[in-house]
Amino acid sequence: MALFDNLFSTVVSAVAGDKAPALNQFLKDNGGLQGLSEKFRNGDAADMFASWVGLDENKEITPEQITKVLGNSPLQEFANKLGIDTDKATEFIATTLPQVIDKLTPDGKVPDEAKEAPTA
């Protein structure tokens, strides 16, 4: 599991830059890859998440769709950690989440190590 945790943190850092610590915590708080997959499935956006995991082109997601799937509270918490408004935080998640998931799933599937959320 430590290997996947390191990969997870490295990918988040590469995509998110100085916002990486807050994004890393946000992703962990939402269950990592497996938890996010469930949230997208429950939010009627499983096909979108699957496009990020799969080997084809990533589907874009709007900030409104992110809010619908993940809920307002986690996004407000993330915004507070960054010291920005919730709209900007949601836009950031909408642009970076597809990239992070795509890079964490280069084989087109969620790695076995990701079945459990990464630990802090």
C-alpha cells in the first residue's frame, strides 16, 4: 500500500503544484480512487469517471457536476484550506480531478492497491 500512497502523492503534486497538500487531503477524505468511483457512480456520473480511468479521451466535467457528485460541504472545506472561494475551488477540482485519475490509472483500471483509500 505504501507504494501506491507514494504514487498517489507524486501524481497529485505533479498535477496540483502548490495546491497538492490540500488536494491530496481532499482526495483522501473522499475515499481515494475507490471512494471517488463510488461517489461518481451514485451521482449518475459513472461514465465520466470511467472515461478518466479508461484509455480513451477524458470527458470534461463542469463545476456544477462536481458539486452534484461530491456535495457542497467537502468543496467548501477544500476552499477554506486554500483560502479561496468555493467557486474557484470547484473549478480547480473540475480541471484537475480528471488529470489526477487519468495519471493514477495508466492501465485503464483502478489498481488493486487503490481498493482501499490511501492513508495519511
